[in-house]
Amino acid sequence: MRPIKVWDLPVRLFHWLLVVLIAAAWVTQEYSLMDWHMRVGWAILTLLLFRVVWGFVGSDTARFTRFLRSPAAALRHLAHLRRREPDREIGHNAAGGWMVLVMLTLIGVQGGTGLFANNDGDAEGPLMHLVDKDRSDWLSHIHSLNFKLIEGVIVLHILAIVAYAVLKRQNLVRPMVTGTKTLPADAAAPRLVSPVWALVVLVAAAGVMSWVWTW
């Protein structure tokens, strides 16, 4: 066994910034801080756009083609959840890959509906003027309902981390902090792309979202 760098810095920063921003989105909604809520929404959409692009041009473990496997593979993986064994996955396991896709999709729906939403008060999404009030109200309802789905997936994600720690003795949190996993010596280290390119992608994503916000 040897330590291998599996998660690049951009993926790790994306993960933990998203945790903070989703919590901030909830707080600003609960306390009716709608100006800040929309700023948080802009940041989340910027991160999401970055992650989608990074999923095609980023490091091996960040690429969708590397961690998205068939649903059957995910079910086979979950069938062995109670088997105590060392972690041999270079990046996401077969089930974790689908968890990532579901979460990114839900966040995309949340951000997309938020662009057109309103709260029947002093807050309107930056693109609300492109739809009529009835459509905006419907999208606002989806925006509210979808966040409950996000909360459910977050709980499921936390339970999965606990289950892997208890049943398989695998720590899934530490690698997302340090970027390093202890893997068999013959495991091939993934190709990691320079964070400089991630910064370029992030700046481009921020530019796109700024253009959308002021359109």
C-alpha cells in the first residue's frame, strides 16, 4: 500500500465551497436575506458551470467518463457494502459516481429555476422578465420543492459516508481534504491537470454567469 494523489485541488475546493454555499443559501432564505440569497445563487451556478466543464477537461478523477459507470455496476457495488475491505477505488466508486450526477443535476435545477423565480415581494430572479408571472410562480414552486430533494440527497450522502466508515472501515472524508488515498502499490496514479487551467475555467464560468445576471 502507498499514498496516491487522487483528488486535485480544484475538485476538493469545489466540494467544500459547495457545502458552505448550500448552507448559506438555506440561511439566507430562512432569514429573508434575498439580496444575499441571489448572490449565493450566482456563486453556486458559477461553481456548477465550472464543475461541468472540469468534468470534461479536468483531471482523470474529475472526468465524468472515468467515474460514471452503469447502474448495474452501482448496484453490484452496493451489494457488497457490508463487506469489510480496503478502499481500492482511484476516485469515485460506482455508486458514488451516480450520487455526484444526481447532486449536480438537482443543483442545476435549483439554480436554473432560481433565475426565473420570485417571492411575491421584493425579490425577483434576474431572468424573471423573460417569463410571465404564472410561469415564474410555477418555477418558484419547483425551486422550493427541489431544495427539499437536495436536503434529502445530502442526508443520504452523509449516511453513506458513515456506513462506509462503520461497515467497510473506509474514510471517505480524509481524501477529499488531503487529496490522497492509501491504495495498493500497483494502482496507477491518475493524471492531474494543473490548477492554473482550473482557474481559467472558473474565471470563464464567472464571466458567463455575470453576463446572464445582467442580461
